Amino acid sequence: MSTAEETPLIDPSMLVRVRLKAHQVDRNFSDRPEALPDEAILPCLSCDLAGHPKFAQVRLAVGKNALFFQADVQGKSQLPWCRESRLEDSDGLHVWIDTRNSKEIHRATKFCHRYGFSPMGRGPKADLPFVGWAPINRARENPPPPPDDQMAIRARVSDGRYRLVAALHFDALSGLDIQDFPTIGFYFAVADRELGWQSLALQPDLPVMDNPSLWAQLQLA
């Protein structure tokens, strides 16, 4: 017997061509990035269209020389699971960017980037936040890892929730040229071992982490 609450056979977000416009802020890169306004909130089509659980709110903005991110996660009964040595497996905000928005390609190029932002997992007590770069699986070519001083993060972990605020300098994004290529490919997911996977659109049962043609378009200017 079928019910209205059954999981659809096809993810409805596959039928939507996602194009977003980044909120603009009058800020420069800082090693202590500030929280972002409500105007920077990104949609969660995997929640709104496909009915996946929503436990996080993600914000993004473009400044004078950096991209800024914020993730607020709630509903936790455990501390986030984060290890600086295992960025791809850690809880937190994961972001994929194609600085040339090459929608026809199915394997990442040197213009495709993956970053992870986690609220803890660094330092002798593993209680400090970290941001890191990771190669993309099956990439034809990966960009060079950015210097640490081109990435920044702050975080606060409290009972049942955490907030992280982060920044990527434009120089951390190989090939970024807002004047000639103002639209980039973009995908995000908030990963949590306790709460699950909340993404912009498609779920990880599709090759969204490896295939830039499945990412949304994000207009920066």
C-alpha cells in the first residue's frame, strides 16, 4: 500500500535547475570572520522538495576579496565528530566550487575545489575549529592546496548546537575571476554523524561530490 509520505522514486531536486545569487557584503578577508545577515541564508532544496531532515542553516556572502560562510547546526545530543586529519569524514560544512562553472564536464578539473569547515578537531585537545582543502575524487587535475593564511574559521560549540563562521580569500580559489567569470559552480552539504546529511540539493547517493555538472550555479557579481 502506498502512502503520501513515501520517499519519491526520483529526487525532485533533480528536476530543478538551481541558480543562486550571492549576497554582497562590504568586507575584506579576516582571520576572525563575523556572522552573516539573514539575507545571506541559502535554500535547502533537499529539505523543501525531497523532505529530508533540516537541522542546519547555511549562509554565504561575497565580499571585496573573499567568500564568507556560516553554518548553524542544532538538535544535537553529542559533540560533533571532527578530526583535522580526516577532513572528508568530519562533521561540519563541506563546500564544492568550480570557478569556471563548466556545466558540461563530469569530472573535476584544476578549477574545482573542495573545502571542509569543522567546529572542532584541531589542537592538543581537539577542541579548536579548522578549515581545510581536500582533493576531489576522480579529478582530471586538482588545484594546488591553498596556504593556511588564505583560509579562516571561528566556531562556538554549546549544548545541542554549534555555529561556525569562515572565510576563503579569493586567492584560495584557483581560476577565480569574477569580472570575466562572475558565475561559479557551487554545492554544499552539512554532514553530521548523528543528524545526517543536509545539502543544497542532491543527496550523496548520486555522484555530487565528484561531478561538477550536478552542482548549482552561483552568481557572485
